[in-house]
Amino acid sequence: MPRKRWRPSVGGLLWVGVWTFPLLGPIDTITPQHGGVVAGVGLALFTALYVTVTTLGFDHRDDLRRVADIGFGTVAALGVALAAAYGERWLIVLLFVSTCGMAVYGGRPRMTVGLAVLLAVVAVEAVLGWLQHAETAALLSVIVGTVLASGLVGAVRQMGRLIRELQGAQEALAVAAVAEERLRFSRDLHDLLGHTLSVIVVKAEVVRRIAERDPAAAAAQAADIEDIGRRALVEIREAVTGYRESGLTAELTRAKGVLSSAGIAATVQRTADPLPDDADRLLAWALREATTNVVRHSGAQRCDIEISTVDGAAALRVADDGGAATAVAPGAAASGNGLRGLTERLAAAGGSLEAGARDGGGFTLVARLPL
């Protein structure tokens, strides 16, 4: 993948450029007797390089570290040369050398380099101030200003890094939210379509068997298929918007009807008190999945459904007497998308799911959910 060319933003250049106003101080010392042309060109070049390299440092471009290193080296060499050549009024240039170094090296993992640059600049200021016989108060003012300005630049750079990390975290959360919504939608569609299509297939088989000998009963079953299809369309629309809710009582009624249509005798025993809405919906999901598996896989003649509360937890138990040849194996059941999704939903609510073949034949599913 080609590297993206770096183009400094106008706003960034202006933001950095505004803070170069202290460099106006040495201008009144530029005279023809002091090599004014060279000093003026040097100061202008230093200012342009400082603004460019500092802006590059704030852009956090790791792929341009080498360019930033070379740029800072040029700024440092030119700044030291100007401060050494033109007297104590030019020591302020070294403050900008330090802040430029903090902009380039102030972030992790090169913070130690930025601190080393600051200490080196302070040492150079002290030496040049002593050699140029600068006033102690003026020299201390430059040194303190260098330390404070460098600290401020380092803090701003760290704040910029934190903002970038926060933006990255927000993007990651957005991606995770999309993935979670896709997973929810796939689970809902699996539960809805798997259950509904299984019921439609069972009823269609019934219609085919009785169509010739009992047209009235076949017509009633066909009407049920139509009703189931219409209800499925409504539920799919609700699933898309995330508001589909199926109560446990309604699901029990559906389960008995589906099992009866498949020729499976169903018994229901409910001793649990009315459950909280969240628990009611989760157990309704579990019952829907269990009923679908019984109809599609078990080959059973009987199915027992029991809902109870024990030790502050609601429990749903669905057991069938399917033959050994048609019972779903524990490993296969656990690996199915429906039971896997149901296990994840229950676990998210602090519950659990146990499913497996029984010793005497058949299959049992037990869903538990703390209240």
C-alpha cells in the first residue's frame, strides 16, 4: 500500500506560526554592521523550518520519523548557530529549538529523547549566556521560559495522542456494535425461520396425507399454514427493528400446537410464578428452539415441557423420547447455531443451558436463568 504524502494543513501551520511572535525580539538587533542580511535570512529560514517541522511532529506520522529527525536536526543546528553568533538577545531562538524537539519527540515511545533535548537546550543556553555575559535575570527568564514552553508543548502533544486513541476506540466500538447487531439479526432470523419453516413443512405433510380422505381437515391445515406465514412476516419485520418479543405463555401454546401437528403428544407442567419480562422472553426463546429441534430431529412420540423456579432461578426442561437412531447427539446439538446462540444469550444474563441425549433414549434440554 503506497504511503500517503504528507501535506501540512493550513490550520496547523497557522496555529504553530502564531506562537513564533517572540522571535520578533531579535529583529531590532539586525543591522548592516552585524551582518544583517545573513542574520535576517537565517532567522527567516529558522522560523519557516520550525513551523514546518513542529507541525509535522504534531501530526503523529510514524512513517515520517526519519524526515522529522532530519528536520529537527536542521532546526537545532541553525538555532544554536544563530544564538551563538548574534548575542544574548538571540538566546530566545533556543526556546523554539526545545519546543520543536518536544513536538517531534514528546510522544511515546520517544519521550526520553524529548526530555534529553530539553536538558541539552537548557545547558546550551546556560553556557552561551555565560560566554556572552548575559544578565542573570534575563538568562534565568529564558531558561524558565524554555522549560515551561516545552512542558506545554509536550502536554498538548500527549493530549493529541489521547484524542487520537479515543477516536480509534470509538471507531472500534462502532465496528463492534455493527458486528453485534449482525449477530443479533442472524440469531433472530435463525430462530424465526427455523421454527416457522419447520412448522410449515410439518403441516404441509399433514395436508398431503389427508387431502384425499378429509378435504375439510386439509383445508383447515392449509389455513393454519397461511396464518403461520402471515405471522412470520410480522415477526421478521419486528426482528429487523429489534423489537420482537415473544412471551412464554404464547410460546407454550404454539409449542403444543406444533408438536400436536407433528404427531407428538405434549404435556406441559408450569409451576413457576409469573416471571420478569426479560426472563420470560429468554425462556420463550429457549422453548422455541427446543420445540423446533424436537420436531425436526427427534422422531419422538412424546415431549414433556416443565417450567419451574428453584432456588431463585427459573428453569425450563424439555424432554422427548426420540429413538436412539434419531436422537440428536450431545455434541451435534451443542454445535448447532440455534443452541449456540441460545447458550450465549443465557450466559449473558447469568444463566446456563444443558442439552444432551438421555440414557434411555431421547433428548433433554434444560435452560436455567437466575431471577
